[in-house]
Amino acid sequence: MCLAKSVREGELINKIDKALGRRFRVSGEVRLGIGDDAALFRPRAGRELVLTCDWFLEGPHFLRDMHPPDSVGWKCLARALSDIAAMGGVPLCFLLSLALPTSHAGRWLDEFLAGLRRASRKFQCVLAGGDTTRHDNILINVTVVGEVRIGHAILRSGARDGDIICVSGRLGEAALGLRILKGSKHIKTSRDPHLRKHLYPEPRLALGRWLAEKRLATSMIDISDGLSTDLRHLCPAPHLGALLDSDGFPAVEVPARLQSRIGDPLDLALHGGDDYELLFTVRRGKLPSLPWKLRGLTISPIGYVTSGPNVVFHVPFPNESESIILQPDGWDPFRKQ
């Protein structure tokens, strides 16, 4: 299919092929990449495949006039890779389905592919193929193939009453970055370090793989929709709930100059989403085996699993504490935001 009279699909595919580079495309288990009707993939013995796909859409997920094209390229792959990290897997290759208007098949596409190439190299996940077409909006779908040792994948369903709930990194940083970006008049503010986690998130692949190899995590999920929403997948009511403590909770630190317009940091941390940190549970007796920092990444215990059905958040005050039932108020694509 032609994108338009002035841009042929073959030209677009050649641009993608050239940008990502043949030497980065075919590797190991990927025997055949771009050029045929489908790719050829040969899994290794003793491993099972981890498959995931992820939409990244103009409007709900990014704005073409606000988000730098290279960050869109980076993030469309990084957020899909986060699902591989959440199961303790290792990424191998990905498929890219891309629809865009002809007006963005030039410089915008070049910069998009540059960001995608950086992510592909950084996370050692090669392009194996995909599809292209024309559309008035920019629509991106990424499918990732990963692997994990048979029987070592970490599922969402293993948490039990009394398990300790842990999280990596600091929560709310991506939501802070989005609010700063929306309040900015110039795209140059993308250089602001507070925007980095929103524009260029890093999937926690090393931590996920380590937890799978050590068999420490009983359940795990990546935080994409916000802790208040994603925690419910690990502690589904009415059988399980959670008790969280705000003391030591790893919430984002909002710069003093922004506090008046950004809002409550704890609200960003609980409901903001888009952080792509790992939220996982461990048996209480295994907690001493867990490092509180792995390759520079902080790991924090934030509570424990209960017999349910509610997620309760303790907020301490000078002379007493208040218990709040935490509602799942994170991102939901089918709810009016």
C-alpha cells in the first residue's frame, strides 16, 4: 500500500531498515528479519517465549506538537519492554506497526527512528519486521518477543496473605514530568531532568531478570497505569487486599518552585502512572535476601498483602494516623479522564 503519491511504502520501509541497521536487526534467534513476508525465529532450548504487544497512540499517549519525535520512538519500545521485565524475561526482538500521515514521513520520522534505534541498542532488542500504512493520526503498535527459563516466569497471581509488597525506584516522576511539559511553552524544556522519566523511561529489565533467577518474587507487575490501579492486579478483591504505609514511601520530590501548580506529590505517586517501575511481592521470610539497591536502583518495601478486600493506606500525623481506603484512580483508557 502506498502512503501517498509522494511517499511510497517501499521508500518508508527502506528508511526504517536503514535507520535501525542490518547489523542490529538480525541476531541470535532471529534468523530472518525485514525483507520477507514474515520473520523467522528459532527459540533456544530450555526457554519459553514471552510475548507482549503495546499500543502507543497520538492523543491518549502522546501529542505530536508536544512530545519530541525521538522520545516517541524511544518510549514506544521501552514501555513494551517493561512488560517483559515484569515477568523476569529477556527481550530478543520486536515488530513495529506504524501508521502516520505523509506530512510526518520526513524529518519527524527520521527523529522517531533515531530514538527507536537508541532504545533498540540500549536494551538489546532487534527489529525483526512489522507493517506500515497511512493515517491522519500517528498510530504505533510494538510487539516484543522475549524469553525466560522454563518455570521461572513471574506471574501476577502468586501473592499470598502476609507477603511483603516492594517497589523499585521513585513513583510519580513520570506524572511530574508530564505536568511540567504541559505547562511549558517551549519544547526545549525537554532537556529538563524532571522530564526524563516521562519522555525516556527505562524498563527495569535487570531487576526483573534478577528476581526471576533468584526465585524471590511471588508476583510482579510493572507500574504503567498507576500504583493504585496496578496493585489491584496483584491483590485482587475480595480475596486479597493490602496495607500500605506512607512512612518512607518513595514518592517523587517536587521542586519548591513547582509545588504551587503541580499538586500533592503523594497523589502523583499513587495515581500518576507511566513510571514503568516494578511492583512485586516477596515472602516475609525471604525479605533479608532482597537487596535495597541493585545496580543503583533503589528497592523499597511499602506494605504487605492482607486477606482483603481493601487496599488501605496509612497516613501518619503528629499524634495519630489516618487510614484511607485507596481507590484505583490511575489510568483507565475506557474511563473519561
